[in-house]
Amino acid sequence: MVPALGATQTSILPGPEHWVIQVLHLLVGLTAIALAEVLGRRIRGRGDPRASWNRPGRADPAIHGGDR
């Protein structure tokens, strides 16, 4: 939906009211970014049960002896 809106936005509602389409395009884009962030967090939460330890700046409990 986002690419289709972006590709056709110049032809939708031309004239002085085109700002409505530009605002709609902005809101749809921001919503898509937010949904991608949520999806990314959910995906990273699955898989390795030690995933929270594998983030940058965190020590690996297998090396450093468990919880801190």
C-alpha cells in the first residue's frame, strides 16, 4: 500500500487540496515504520532464549557466569 500511494500521490486530488494526500502519505509511512519496528522486536524476541544477552554491549552469560 505504501509504495502504491507514493507512486500515485501526485495524480491523486491535484490542485490546492493536494496537501491532504501529502499528509495521508506521511501518516501511512510513519505507521509502516512503527509496524516494522514492532515486527522486528517480536522477531528478535524469538529464537535463541539467550537473545537478550546477545545484544551489543551485553555480556554472554556462558562466558561471564550467568546473570549479572
